[in-house]
Amino acid sequence: MKVMDKNLGLEEVQKLEGHTDRVWNVAWNPAADGVIASCSADKTVRIWEQSSLTRSWTCKAVLEGVHTRSVKSLAWSPCGKLLATASFDGTTCVWEIFATDSETVSVLRGHESEVKSVSWNASGSLLATCGRDKSVWIWEILPEEDDEFDTIAVLTGHSEDVKMVLWHPTMDVLFSCSYDNTIKIWCSEDEDGDKMVTCSDDLAMKIWKTDISRMQSGEGYVPWTHVCTLSGFHDRTIYSVHWSRDGVIASGAGDDTIQLFVDSDCDSVDGPSYKLLVKKEKAHEMDVNSVQWAPDKERRLLASASDDKMVKIWKLASEP
Amino acid sequence: MTLGLINANPVVQAKKEGLVRREDQYRDDGVDPLEMTKYVRDIRDPEHPYTLEQLRVVSEESVTVDDKLDRILITFTPTIQHCSMANIIGLCLRAKLKECLQLHYKVDIRVSPGSHADEVSVNKQLNDKERVVAALENPNLRQLVDECIYSDEI
């Protein structure tokens, strides 16, 4: 689907209020339409649901009393029934979310200091976490043992805090990025998904690509190469980038803006390039910490989380 | 945490008397550097019973305000090149300013150019938001910071 309409804008659909401190991150439920979770420095996680009747979001649950410090990151399992939450208290909690209730399934301990990010793999069998202790942990869920978790690897290649981990959308390949200014790609020894975008305190976004067929054939080391750098758009740290299924890159930064980029379709000798589609100034009153596209690409909904304690839902639509 | 003071012999200045505000330079509802300096100058040094102003760690020249974008840059000068208290001082400055400023102001904190042996690394730590938030959530660090910013004037 091409996104080249000249009159596209980001319109604010709703502001979700409730958190009492900065909101670090948001995550859409991959299996349940209109369900989104947010996590905050107020030590809680909120789950918001869109009513099929009124079409507006309300807070359906507050997960509290478990984490004792900021909850920095959260991730739904692919089936949408489990929610993993990573906290500065050093633990990762896995919750089972029912229609009217939620229950802590497991508390994963092991990191020596703040956990900064958590991610499920495509099949929901593995969880990855990372933190200030410079390590990346991989946990396996054991369904035959009442969903207990087993540590299967502790990866110590980074020389400084690891800030984020993310699994490839289809393969068991893990990406980690760090305070040591590097991005590492990890595969075990036995979608499209051939491009990724990264963002940094250096005020730029970078796009990388790989040869996906070589990766899928299990070739071993397959390089990722730098394709393009997007700079000059944000003038404060870019905290979050997310690539939608229909090819729109959203970015959220410390300059309070949310910006959208697409492939400019004018390939030059130097390779593909990307252009700015929308710049939403003052998307929030303070830093934007996270942007996430909803999985259903038809609806073109984007969620954002900010230091101003708000979660906002946006729609990419033609301006009147 | 007492392995001997990092800098046992700091140079101490007399406290400045009133600072003169420049009337027309900054907009009414904004902030001006002199006002910012007043907020931070009496923060107590983490190691010595003197204020940051007395130790010349901060001065009127420390604060730069971008009035249009509501951004503030504070540079401070540790008393010695290998000062390991630089991070604590940075946290104190940030915690104090958070109380005094409207929430939407953006604050960058750096050591004065050339004043610290690990300048790049210290500046990176002082401005990494998740590290700063995590540090201020640590009860021990928070207590030390509170003692520095809430101490009575000498």
C-alpha cells in the first residue's frame, strides 16, 4: 500500500489520562484489536481497551503492587494473553491477562540492576531482557511446567548498559542496542524482515538492510549494511522509532514531536532514500518516550507515551 | 562511602551579595540566567560543607537560557580534573531545577569544557534520561541528593 497522499496529517484521537508519573512505553496487544498497555515511572502498568460501542478507550486494569520502581518496558506475547513487564527494580514480571482480572504468572530474577527492555520472539516461546548490568538474558517458557521460565542464555558482549532488545518478526534472531553505541545481532548456533531502523542520542535515525534469504538459509554470519541516515529532523534525543506494516516509520523524541517518514521512491545512485511525511509539533507537552503502530495496519493508529504522563492515540488520515 | 575526600583542599570563595537582575532582557513569564543561578548556587557540595557557588562550581556564567525554545544549559566546573563527584553534582542540579522550573523546560547539564578528564563520558551520563531517573529512584542516592539541595545556608 502506498502512502504518498500529500494531505496526510496525524490527528489526535484520544488522550489517555491516569498515570501519575512519566509514561515510558506503550504496547498494542497483537491479538486483540484496540487493546493497549502502558507502563510508567509510577510503578504501574495500565491496560486500556477501546469500547466497540463508543469507540473510545477506557482504563480496564491497573497492574500494581508488584514492581517497586519504574516500569520501563512491556511486551505482549504473540497470543495476546501474557504481558511481560521490565522494571528498574531488576525484575521482569509476566502477567496473565483475563477479561476481568490479571494474575502474576512469574517473576524473572537474575539481572543485577535495572531491566530496561523486554521482547517476545515470534512464536512466543522465548523472552529476551536486557539491562544496565550490560547483559542480555534469554528465557524459555515451559508450558508443561505451568508456564515457568528457564534461563537459557546470558549474553555478555556489550561493554555498557543494554538499552533495548527486539526479536526479528519471523526468525529467532535477536537485536540489542547499547549505551556503548553499538547494535548487536545474535543468532543461536542450529515478513519481510530484511530492513530495520534505529534511533539515537546522536539525533539521527539509521536504516539498515540484510539479505533475508541468506539469513533464512541459516548461513551463519550475514551482514547488515547501512542504507540511509535521517538527520536534521529532530533536535533532541530520539527515544523511539517504529516501522509500520505498510512502510511508515514513526519517531518520537525529546523535542516533543512525532514525525513520520516513508520511502521516497526516488532511488539514486546512492541507494533508497526516505522523506518526511508528517511532522507533529508539540505532540506532547514533554519528551515523547515511545511510539508504536497498532498491528492492524488498516486502521493506521499510532500510540505514543510521554514524560507528561499521557498516552495518546493518533490516526494517520487525510487532512480536511 | 568514605575512602578519604576526593579533594581535601577546595578553594572557597566568599558568598556573593545580591545579584542584579537585568530588566528587559528576558520575557516576563520566562526564566533568566540570574534567577536560575539563585536556585542552584546554594546547593551544598556533596563532599564539603560549602555551597557550589563558594567553591566556584557554579556561577552566573553557568546558565544559558534559550528563551524561545524553553531550554536551559547549565555548565559546572568540578574543583579538580578527576572529580568523581561530578555525577552527584549533576544529579543535584537536575533535582533542584526540576522543583523550580515549569515541567516543560528541557535541561542539559555539562561540565565546563576542559574541566574534567573524562568530559565526554561524564556529559553522556549526566544527560542520559533513563540513567538519571534510575539514579534518583535509588533511595541511597536520593537521600544524598536531598541532603545537598535542602541543606541550610551557611
